[in-house]
Amino acid sequence: IPTSRAFLVTSPQDAVKSFSDLNEKTAIAKVQVLMGGRGKAGGVVRVSSAEEATGFAEKFLGSPFSTSQSAGETKTVRSVLLSEDKQILEEYYLGVVIDRSKGVPVILFSKQGGVEIEEVAVQNPNAIIKLHFSPERLPFTDEIFPTIRKSFSSDNIPSQIAEIASNLCRLFVEKDAAICEINPLALTPGEKILALDAKIVFDDNALFKHPDVAALKDPEEDDERERKAKQFGLSYVSMNGNVGCLVNGAGLAMATMDMIKLAGGEPANFLDVGGSATVDTVREGFKIILQDQRVKAILVNIFGGIMKCDVIAEGIIQASHEIKLQIPLVVRLEGTRVDEGRKLLKESGLNIISCSTIQEAATRAVQETNVKGTHVHSR
């Protein structure tokens, strides 16, 4: 897949050498963080000299950066990409994703590139060409070409795009990717097609088969809370709300978040402690939730099967004492040893709001986030 030349810059000094090595009058500087919308946030600019490239590096390296797509979350910029400034005549979109309605991968192509494909899908869905294929038989260039050719008046450009699409399908399947997209796929002078920016998401469950891909992972780009959760065998995903969630089981966690939304609130996280959680993992789950300063209440929703309610209760009690919990705590326990668990909570002396249904618990948790007064997090 043809790309523009580029150099990775990790210091202002690198910027001077990289600009010189490109040996062009201008270059494109891009902050390297795993976020969409970098250009709109000022993280992608054209520089016209080594001094401007150095200034860009000095401005962003080591500084927090966020975009409209990061929901207020920031990441520290540790590197900048300095690439060739190619003249773009047209911008296209090319991607390979899973079509879950059909259960197979699909090639997506649109002549409306350079913008988010979701916008194109909403405003003009007919502008997106779809070509499904079986992962057991990758499509050849000449099979893709007729579909792409319909959007052009000559053969040269669509033939290049078809070849790139074929290679992108191979990358998608052989490396067990979840998303492979090039945006923009650019038409440059001389009718040369180049991939100028790309996004690839790999299936975490398949990384054991791909040590070369796993080696590319930069742990510094992970959310600190998500990284710590993995150390304790917890499944944690940060979100944008103020109701912290601690639940056992992914399905129940999703249902809990749905109920919070239904009650008019916003979940702050997805946190599945699993079916074999211990007192220690529950305690660590609380600590991770409270690292998010937006959390105004915590909802614990446990349906005890393999997981016993009294173990969860003991973890809640220990965690609350240890971190001196000072925000409302709503707990719904049901299942194995539920009576013992409820008794432990009742006799703990802690200010715990006990509920018997998900709906009741979600409603109460949302109400608690709206209670006037300031809740202080223990650090």
C-alpha cells in the first residue's frame, strides 16, 4: 500500500533533521495520539521550515492533547510525525470492517474522503460503495475493480484503488484486524494514489497469534485506569458520565448502563469484575472508578452465580473503609449467598443504599448524582 515518506520526531532536535531529510519546501506535522479529530484540534498543520517544525514539536511534545472526539480525555503527546506535503487533488475513503448484519467483512469505498465516514453515511449513504467478501477467499484486484470503476471515467485511478483494496483485505484477514481504514486515500499529481492517513484496530483476542503486532502496542497510549484494571483481571472501559459502575458479567454490565441511561443518567464506566472476583479485585475496582473525578455516585450491581454475594459485600466494606468513601454508594445484590451479603452490608455501619432491583438501583444512583452539595474523593 503506497504511502508518503515520513519521520517520527520525539524531540525538537529531531524535527530539524527530519525536515532536512524530507528535502521539501513544506511538510505536514501530526501529533501522534490515538484520537480522531486531530486536525480540527490543531494537531495537524503544514510547516514551511525547520524552525516551524521545531516550534510545532516544542508546542506539543510532553503536553496534554484532546480533540472533540476524546470526550474531555487528554493524552500526553510523546511523538510527532513529520511527513511529505503531498498535493491532494481528490480525497477518497477506503476501509475494511465487519458487517455484523451479514457476518462477513465488507470493503467500503467513497469518493467523499477526508471527512468522517459516519457523516457521509448519514448525509449521503448512496455515496458509499460496499463489497462483501469471505475471509476464507480474499478478493482479487480484478474482482474489486468493476465495482470501483463505476465511480470513475477512466481505468487508471480505480485500478490502483482496487489493488490497494485487495491488499487491505489481506492485511485485515491475515493480521486479525477489526478495522482497517485509509482516510484520506489521496489522488496526487500524475494520477498517483497514496494512503496519507490510516487507522487500524486489531482484535485483542487474536494478539497471541501476532507477536509482531503486539510489539507495536504503546502502553503509554492506554487509559491509565484501563491499564491498571488489566493487571487485576478486570474489564474496564472509561466513559463520559458520573455514575460509576461495578458489575459482575459483561451482559449485566451493559444492562446496568442501559438502566442508568433510562433513568436519565450517564454511566462513567464499564467495569466487569468477572465471575471469580476476590475481595482484592473488588477493592481495586473501587479505586479505579474513583480515579475519575467526575464520578458522583457508585452503583454496584451483582447477580451471584459463581460469584458469591458475601464475597462482593466483604470487598465493598473493605474498599469503603480503606479509601474512606465519601460519595453515595448504591448496592443491588441478588443470587448466591445474597442474605449473607446483605447482612454484612447492613451491619457494616457504612452509609450504603440497598436496592432489590436494577431499575430501583439505577434510578437511585442517578438521583444521588443530582443531590446538592459537594462530594470529595479520597485520594
